[in-house]
Amino acid sequence: MELSQIIPHIEALIFASDKPLTTIELTEYINTALGFIEDRASHDQVESALEGIKEKYNSEFYSFELKQSGGGWQFLTKPEFHKTVALINGDKFIKRLSSAALETLAIIAYKQPITKSEIESIRGVNCDYAVQKLLEKDLVIISGRNENAVGKPLIYSTSKSFMDYFGINSADELPKINEILMEEMVKATSISDSNNEEEYDEEMVNEETNGEQLPVSEAAETTETVVEIAVEEITETGTSEENQEEPA
């Protein structure tokens, strides 16, 4: 089957779908819709068509693009049009999570699957309200029970909506904590060295560190600091107006 036959159908399917569509799903839908018995679209052909569509909408002439997010393909408006789209969606896409909810979400994202008691042992406070809010927003799900623990408590994991919202396809694509710690260590070393220089510029240091100083040597040994860094990464990745994207 020619790619020119496949591409319009793929575009129509992705545009009309209210959820991300995988390559396998697209292949099945196309073959069912066209009804071909011998000349069927292959998985490789659909992947090639998707790459062509992606390249097409990467052009500056389009305000949206094709992205693989949330486990499948979907059309998303480009980040630079976020404020424009927000005008017709009100606060739907610009609501922020509370600090408690962000901390809880970061712990679940990096420690999943995890029980509520394990979350509370890391945060040091009760997490009932934060977990409930995350469940209501469909950012986390109950993925089972810990059969080996007393009382068989519920275990929590991030949802497909979480992946969709943050523009990733699996938890493996989350920023690596050890890489973040290494970046912070490089910053700290750079700042320490510059203290001995006559031309040391305090404003430049504040700009490089965003006004924050992390005890990196100690941070690597504490879960709490890892969670703080994870919260910063998740916040910067998914909730800033510059990075957030909307369904086209």
C-alpha cells in the first residue's frame, strides 16, 4: 500500500481520537477502514508515514505538531501557543499542584510501585489528602496491593494521564536523579573555585544556581533531597507555561 494512501487516514484518526494512538492501533484501524485483504498496511509503513507527518507539521507554518506522548501519537499545539490556547480553556491547563501534591507525585513517580505508608515515611507527614487529589486528577492510579506487607496495603503508580501530561511514554523517560545530582555537583564545584578569583561576580553565581545552594555531597545520601530535586524537575517539565502543550 502506498504511503500517500495511508497518511490522510492516520491524520484523521489521530485528530479525531480523544487519546493517544499507538502504531499498532493505527495499523489495525487503517486496515479495517480500507478493507484491503491482500494489500494491507504494514507496521513499518505506518511508522514511515508517521515520520513523514511529524516532519510535515514541524514546519513553522503550523501551530501544532505530531508527538509521541502518553504511550501513543497525538497532535499537540506547540509550546509557544500555550497562552493563546489558554484563553479559551480558562484555568483548565494552567492549574498548579500544591507543594504537598508535587512532593507526593515525585515520590510515586520515582519510587513506584509504592504504598502510602512508604510515601509517608519519606515525606514525614500524612499523605491522605495529597494522594486523593492525585487520584482525582488521574495523575496516579491504584495498581494493586502489596501481598507481602501486613494488611496488604494498596500500591500506587503513575497513570497514562501522567505520561501524557508530562510528555513522556514511560517512567523510564523521567530525568535521572543521579544525572541531576551530578549537574548540581558541577555547579557547586564551579562556584567554590570562583570564590578564590578576584573577578568573582556574585550576581552571576546567583543566576547560575537560581538563588539556591544545595549541599550536594550530603544530598546524594538522602532520599529527601532526591525528592526535592525530583519535584523541581517535574515542575519544570510539566507545569511551566513555556513547556506545557495542549491537545490540538
